Amino acid sequence: MPGVEPPPPRPNQARDNLRGAVWILGAALMNAVVMSLVKLTGQTLPPTMIAFFRGVFGLLIMAPIMWRAGPAGFASRQPRLQLLRASSSGIILLAGFYSFVHLPLAQVTSILFSRPLFMLVLAALILGERIRLYRSAATLAGFVGVLIVVRPGPSMDPSALVAVGAALLAASNIVMVKLLTRTDRTETLIFYAVLGQTVVLSVPAALEWQTPSGRELLLLLGVAVSATVLQTCMVRGYRLAEASAMAPFDYSRLLFSTTAGFLIFSEVPDVWTGVGALILVASTFYITRRERQLARAGKR
């Protein structure tokens, strides 16, 4: 048609995967930034306040987005499930930030890699997805890796259990997202999650309230901004590329968090953390690779 330019040619999948990998690496780097800023802020402020301010700043960031979305952006066809997810988001955020403050960054990152394992179990129980033999074996191996990292016993840091709880709750949250995305808009999910974080965390934050200093406010703002950049990188990366192809790049989170922990906090992971992390990464990578092969073959 005159005056209408033809659409640009669509890049091939290999090129999209390469571009997506860059975004996922950026997300992994920003994940280390978020963890480091939370840990720095946690030296003077309780995790409840850090998580609460993350919610407050998140609402400010979401305000113009919801303004453009209009009334439709606030509507949910599954209000009860939306409320449950919003409430759990606050608990997940607090558990994650608590873990960042009290555990070495490499250890908490390793534990959070167990989220895909919990997702497999929950997807089978709630969504009725089939668990094949290879998934079961790899999942069991992954949980062995979790036990090695956590090391249950008298000398275990209780914060490690908080990190495991955060991974489990995050997995259940993702299952709820899968159900909600069938009926609700993306911005609706994000808004209510941030709102839920703010509301749920307002009471514990008030109980431990400390008026932030100028430095602490800058750190809190840094947490919110870097977390927003992290989410943006993740969305762009997985929008461009095949999710299964991005799994190896997502594991760079462990490299970045370990480096940050060593350079900023003088943290040196022990051998058992390394062994457990290796088992976790290997099991989740194997599951992801097999899922990709079955998807290409048209099987589930």
C-alpha cells in the first residue's frame, strides 16, 4: 500500500537467543547488585524496612503504568487467587531479603536455585502436569544438592531454612501466576503483587521502624531501581529468546553473586556450598534441556 512501509524482517531464532542472552546476563548482574545493596542496607536497617520500602518505591514506579492502563488495569477475574498471590509476595520478598542479609550471597543464591525443583512438584500437584521419570530423578538429585548447601544439623544457620522457604513460596507464586495469566493482564499482576508487598510489610516495618538516614534512603532507592532494572532485563530476555536456551546464562547469577560477596563482603564459599550448588545447577539444567528436547519433538 502507498505510504505504508513493510514490516522489518524478523530476526532468526539464533540471533534472538543471542540478544536474549545479553539481557539475561544483565539480569544476573543486576541480581547481584540487588543482593549487595540489600546486604549493605541490612547492616543498619532491619530487612522488614528494606522490603517495605521496596514495595513503596515499586508503587511509585507502577503509578504511571497503571494510569495509562486505566480501570481495566485494576480488574481481576480471579480476585481470591490474586489476593493470595499478592499477600504471599510480601512474605517472599521479606524472606528473600532476610536471607540476603544473614547468609553469604553464594549460599543463598545456590538455595534459591531450588525454585524450579519446587515448581515441578507444585505443577504436578496443582496444575496436573505429568512428571516423567527423568524429571523425578533429576528433582531428587537437586534436593540432595539443597541438603548439602543447607547442611541440616546443630551447626546449621536457621537463615538457610528461611531461604528454602523463600524458594518454595516463590515457586508457588509462579504457579499462581500461570493460573492468573489465563485471565488477567500482566500489569494487573505486577501492581497487585507490589501493593500486597507494601500492605503486608507495613505492620512488621512499623514495629521495627527506624527513620532512614540520607545514605540509607539512597540505598533503599538503589534497591528499588536496580530491582526494577532486573525485572526489565528478565522480561526482555525471555520475550526475545527461548526460555530453555536461557537457562545456562541464568546460572551466571551464581558467578556474579559469589564475586560480589567476595569483593564487597569478603565472603569465601566453602567446599560444600560449591558441591551442593554444582548438583543443583546440573539437575535443573538437565531438566531444562530435556524439556526443550521434548517440546521440539511435540511431547510433554
